[in-house]
Amino acid sequence: MNLLRFVLVILVGYALGSLNISILMSKTLGGDVRKKGSGNAGATNMARVYGLGAGLATMALDMLKAALAMLLGQKLLGDWGILAGGGACIIGHCFPAFHHFKGGKGISVGGMIAFWIDWRVGLVVVGVFALGAVLSKKVSVGSILAALAIFAAALLFGVSLPRILLAGLGMAVALFQHRGNMKRLQEGTEPDFKPKN
């Protein structure tokens, strides 16, 4: 493996991840989204504070930056590059250097990672997320279940080792970022998802 290329992919992936779309977009719409709603810099809080359109736009652009990071990695280093680019992007998204290391929870980025690992993994993750979120009326429940599903599905479909490692990293980061949600779910204080009209 070319070490210089590996480092380049990690740096570019982290930089792309650090371009937090919700923070950048919210500042053009009326203020930093981290100071409103749940305080999270992600698509769900954008929808809660600025409407469903803003949330969907945030999700799409977050997925795009993850795709760009993994595409670069794949072109330069194959599957190990996918791990480097995708892993760096989700870490950059959650802990962005450009925004004082306070970012999102990695679900939109994780969704693109799931599809890049294997389209079947992506479908499982989306299905589990949708089912969990709809039945519970809480995006956090869908997100937590989806985080568990990405690793389980990667193992089930027998993808390559770098892709399994990326799935494991995505799961770990997303669960870590949802630790507050899990506590509120245990306490029965986690709010239902209601986008702004």
C-alpha cells in the first residue's frame, strides 16, 4: 500500500467530513443549528428547526461528501482506500476541525457508507432505520438500530475485510454519538420527531 496515498485519502476525507453542511446551511437561514432544537448539527435537527426541505438537503449533501471521500479512496487504494476515505469522513463529520470539533452524529454519512460497502447492506440499513423510526416515532431509535445493522449486514453478506472494518467503525462512531439519546430513551424523555412546517 502506498503510504502517501493513504495519508492523502485520510486528510481529504477528514476535510470533506469537516465541511458540516447543517452548520454552513443554518448560518444562511438564521443562525447556527447547534444553538437550536436538539443542538445537534445534522439533518434531523435541520428538519426540526428549519423544515423538512432543509433536512433533506442536509442529508443529501452529507451523503455526497462521503461518496466523494470514498470514491477518491477507491480510485487510489481500492477497498483499503474506501476504509480510509469513509472512516475519515465520518470522523470529520462528527468531530469537524472547522467547527470546533462539534458536529453531527454520522447517520447520513453512515448511510452512504452502507451503500458503498455493498448495495445490499445499504438496503438493510435503510429498511431497519425506517422501520425503527416509524414504529417508535423517534429518529434516534432508527439511527441506533441502523448503526447496529450496518455491521451485522456487512458480516452477513461477507464483504471484504476493509469494508467490514469500515462498517464496524461507522457503527461505533454512531453509537458513541447517540449515547445521550440512549440515556433519554431509557429515561423515557426522548422526544418524538416533528419537522418544522
